[in-house]
Amino acid sequence: MRLNHFLMSPTYYGSSRIRGQTGFMIGSSVVVRTRSWIVLCLGGFLGFLTIGSTAAVAADCPGHPDALGTSRTLVVDPHEHPRIGTMQYRETLPLKDHEVVLTFDDGPLPKYSNQILQMLADECIKATFFIIGEQAKANPEGVRKLVAAGHTVGTHSMNHPLTFDRMPLDKAEAQINGGIEWTSAAMTDPSKLAPFFRIPGLMRAEGVENLLISRGIQVWSADFPADDWRHVSSDRVYQLAIQRLEAKGKGILLLHDIQARTVAALPKIIRDLKVRGYRIVHVVPATAERPATPTTPVEWLLHPPTETTPIARWPAVPNFVFAQTKMLPAPTLADLNAQTDHQPLLPRRTMAMANVAATLPVPGRDLFAIPEGSVEVLLSTTLSRRAATRLAMAAETPRAARSKAGKLRGHRTAHAAPAGAKHAAAPKSAAQKGAATHPTRVASLKKRAQ
Ligand SMILES: [Zn+2]
């Protein structure tokens, strides 16, 4: 499949790639190389080759002394954290307080994407773009510009259907594949495509997520949108972006690089991010050569629980996904065998029941004896007079009744079998048979009459 390169790709965003791209870097993109070397030097100093550290932002963005910049690069492993974004999932990116990840969906659309690209370049900001296959098909150069500028590029389906939550899985897969194929086809080096996917309209569905995860693709929701796809003013987009960011203190901001209002709002958002002391984080996927940034599980929670905060919910049921195999392993007989080291399930209970049955005392025949005449009394309280009379007569002549009541006896047998099984060990004298037959039949008839 086309996605194999996600698992085997030799390099993503490695230093060699950045050097190799110099040939088609243009204008401010040269900054990418300069910053990358600084980041690499710091990374080497810290013992981590590829983990960006805090950088002196202004100095790294020549010509833009007040640039917001990109404070660090976060390397994530989709296999370890397959679903991110607190709008929908438990986990989100392991950001520190006041760290922001910018994401742009639905492009590239030259008219607006190019403007946004220029704004990001002027501020030395690295973002993540989720590409629609149809857009990449129509504007492959737009995809190449994103890669050349050092942004992370993931995908967002072939033509953005808002039905991922209810479409058949094969159709969803075709949508996913279409987006990936056209986006990677637009790239000079398809291995630059990040295994990141955002479901159109965030219309998540368990099956789609599991499909993506099984293929090593990380499912990206977001921590807050700015509603820039709605018919609101650019000022409103800016306000929502900042208000929602302030409410959470950090996180993934969802924007669209195909909207005029987003283009108009972005300078104000960036200005406010600076004023309020926020820092931009660039997210890239882990590769064999570029290990994931070391994190602890609790860092993937937006607000990690503290010892003083009681938790009032049960732990989430783990979602087991076999990323390495296409088929779930079939259970073997040994998995069900009570003789193995596994905890036996049904076999143990069955054996326990058998033991109980073997040790229970045999019920005395008196238990089944009913005084003469009581059959009619019992029947008359629960059945119509006609039925009671007929069945009472049958009870008096068991042999004759056998053929008439055959159907009923079958019914009785089905219901009385569990209890009757325990009687099996008792010796069956003729008297006991006769005594036991009456009340048993009465019980079953009573039940039927109800
Ligand atoms: Zn979208």
C-alpha cells in the first residue's frame, strides 16, 4: 500500500533533508536552514540530536527582529499516541503552558494559502497543514511550497466529505488513500508526507480511527477552533482563537488556509500570541533516525490530575489496536483450556457445578408426595375449569395421559431439565416415579397457565 512509506520512511524533517532542500529554497526560507543549524547545535549540546530547544527567537528570524518564531520542535510517535486533541480525545500534544501548535486545514488554495505562508515565513513560524487530495491535485505547487518552507504536511481526505462518521469503511479508506496519494504525488519527495490525518469536519468514528491507527497514522483533532469556516468576521475569528487559547492555556489551534477571514485574522492572532507570551511549537513525526521527544504519559493530558484533585470517573477502557498485524490473532484451544496456566473461565464454573451436583443429598421422596385430591385443587386455582378437569383426569391415569400431554411434557422437560438433572442420581422406584410426575406436571402447567 501507499502508506508503507509511513512506517519505513528513512527521514522526515531530518537535518539532511533541510540541507538538501537548499536548492529550491526561496527568499525567507533560507531562514529555515539557519534556524535548523542552531537548533541542531542546541540539540547536540543537550544530547538530543533532533529535539529543538528554546531558541532566541528574534535572532533566528533575520529581517524580523520582533518575530514570534518557533520555540521548539516536538517529535511525536503516532504508534504511542494515536489520537490527539482534547476537543474529542483524552490526549493531546505534550505541550507546556503557553505553547501553541498552529494547524491549517483544507488547502492549499493559492489565493489564501500563499498569503498565510508568507505571514508564517515573516514570523519564522512552523505549522502543520492538512491537505485535501483534490486541492493537491489542482495545486501541487502549493504542496511543494509548504514542504519547502519546512512546514509539516498531513492529509485531510480526498474531497472532504462530512460523512466520515457514517460512511462505509471501504469508502472512508478510499477517501483517506485519495488524499494521501495526491498529496504525496505533489511532493518532490513523498516521504516528506507526515502520517497525520484530520477527519473532515472532525466527524470521527471508531472504525475510521482504528483503520488509521492500524496503518500508523496519527488522528489529529484539535484543542480549540476559531470558527473561521463560519460566516463570522475576521475579528470574531481572532477573538475566538485568543479566548479559547487563554481558556486552556496551551494547545492545538484549528484554522483554515482557504478563508479570507483567516488571512485577515492571522496577523492579529500572532500579535496577541507575542503580547501574551505564547510560544509556537512545530510538530513532526518520529522516524527511525529521529526518535520521539521523550515525554511522560501524563504530559499528554491537557490538565494532568494532581494528588489533590479527586478523580470522579473510572479509568478509560484501553483500546487495543494491533498496529503490526492486519488480522487479530484467533484464540487457540489452549487459551480456553482449564488445564493451562491461564485463568479458566467457563470450564471452572462447569466443574464447580458438577461437584455441587455430585455432593448434594438426594431429595427424599416425601418432597414430591402430594395428598390425594390436591391435584384438582391446585389446578382449579390456576386454570379454567375445563382445562383443570381434563388435566386432572389425565393425572389420575398417567398412562392414558401420556399421549395427550406429550406436548406439555416436552415443555416441562425443557424447563425442568436443570432441576431434574439433580434427580438423576436418585433411584427410581415405581412409586417415586408416580409421585414425582404429578407435582412436576402441575408446576409446569401452572407456569403455562400464567
Ligand atoms: Zn476541513
